[in-house]
Amino acid sequence: MSQDEHHLQSLGDILSKAAETSPKTVLAKVHHLKPKAAPGQLTRVQSRLLGARANDTHEHDELCFQHTVFCQTGLPYRDPGDDVREWQRTQGAVSLLVKAGEAQNPHTKEWVKVGLPWGTKPRLILAHLNAEALRQDSPVIEIESSLTAFVKRIRGFQQGREIRMFKHQLTALSTAVIRLAMSHGDHSRQVNTQVISAFDLWLEKDDRQRVLWPSTIQLSLDYFESLRNHAIPLPEADLAALAHSAVALDLFAWLAQRLYRVHSGTPAFIAWAALKEQFGPDYGRMDHFKVFFRRTLKQVIVRYPKARVELDNRGLYAFSSPPPVTPQRRFSALTKRLS
């Protein structure tokens, strides 16, 4: 095992016990894992995971929402390249098909191919847009100021390059054609749509060289109506803490929508092969994936300490657990209107 892998594995071991350990003790232990860090300082990932932990979250903190399909199967984790124009994933009763789109350049009138959305940013953007649409109770949402503030809260800083990268993924998400399917027995409910149906893709910078967001974004009506019935609440602070990893975001969302549905007293079992298919398609070797998944799960559990899961050589056992957001808090968030 390399030194970096040893540090990461040790960090995961400490973080998994963070919910039961005083913050001062945890921080002291983490300092010893990164000898290259400046004395008295944590890396950005360590600070996110250990700061404002899930069990310290207050009821008034912001909530995001994710569609249940995106909680069960997700977008690409890595850049698939410009030549890859289609992404398909099926997990249990849900299926996702994403086709890369095109956008017309208003200056040249040419249609420009846009790549597939991938990584952490479209996941975070979608969770924020979902929340704004549900809170405003409208598929047409005002996002010009809220999206900039959201990026700053999630990332902890606001830089032109970071905003440009978020906007690039917003463009990819907006132009992609997404098909969502959920089957129930012999029946299947399918939504064929663009999640985002309209917004200005070609806004330039302003006089102060800031990257401009569109003032409004319009979700497709089909997607919005489906979201109303299948939205999973996720604490924004937890998404911010896990924003370093698309897999961690997916794993957190998956546990949030899965564990409270597990029958009490009868755990659900997911074999390693199924876990790798869902969360590790980029890993060739199972042993490498197992090391990665165990480490990622430990980080997620820091943010979701009420999650009851166990791993062994066969796979993962999921036990009935309360969701990270109570029904009362979910109701409060959905009835809250932006002033």
C-alpha cells in the first residue's frame, strides 16, 4: 500500500468514529495523517467532513432535493470524452438514459455539440435547482443570485474559474436529453425530457469580468411534475462536505432514499458485484474498488451517522434507518417561500 493510500485509509477510519468523538480529539488525530499540510491546518476535504457535522445540523439549515431516479443511478463520474454521446445506467427498478445535446451559437448560427454532464457539479446544480423549483412551486425559477450564493456555500470560495466550470456543466445538463424510467411490477413509467427546457446559454461576462448566470431557468413540465412526487431531501451542508467526490454524493443520496424503506428487522443485502456496477464502473479490479468504497462509505457515514450499514466479504447489509431529513423538516422546507 502506498503512503497516500495509507493516509486516506487511516483518515477514513478516524472519520467513521467522528460522530462519537469530540471534534477536538478528531481534529488532533487528523493532523497526524497529512505531514505535508501546514501545522495547525486541515486539508479542504478534512475540514468539510469534520465541520458542521450532520448530527449538529440545525433545523433552519438549507435543504436540497434530488429526484429519486438520480438517487439510485447517476451521471458519469469522469469525463467520458467528446466522442461519447450517450450514457445509460439501470439499477433495480429505475433506469437512466442521457444523450448529449447541441446548442446553437447565436453569433455563427451553427449548432455546437455539448458533452455529457459528469462529475460533482451537475449533481450539485441539479439538487439546487430542484430545491428552488419546489420552494417556488414553479418550473420557472429565479436563480441568478441564488446559484452564485449556492456555489460559494458549497465550495467555500468563489472564483471565476470555478464559476465557469459550474456554468459549463449547467450547459451540458441543460442541453442533454434525459430519459427516466421507473418500473412497478409489469408496469413502467417513463419520462422523456430535457430536465432544463430553456435558459440563455450564451451570456457573456459583465463589465467587471464576472461570469453571468441566466436570470431564470425553466425545468421541463414533465420533469417538474415527476419531481413533485419523487423528491428526496438532502441537507445542503452534507452535500457541501462531500462535494469533493461524485461517488460520495451518489452514495449519500442512495442511502438517504434507501435506508428508511428497508423493512424493520430484515436487512437488505447488496452484493459487491452490484455495488461495483453502481458506484465503481471505472474500476477494473474488485479489490481496488473495495478499498475505495470502504473509504468513501466511512466519509459518508460521518455526514449520515444514523445510517445503519455493515460490510463484509459478501457485500453490504442495509438496516432500517431514519432518513437524514425528518418529514417535519422536509415539509417546512417545501412550505417556505423565498422573500
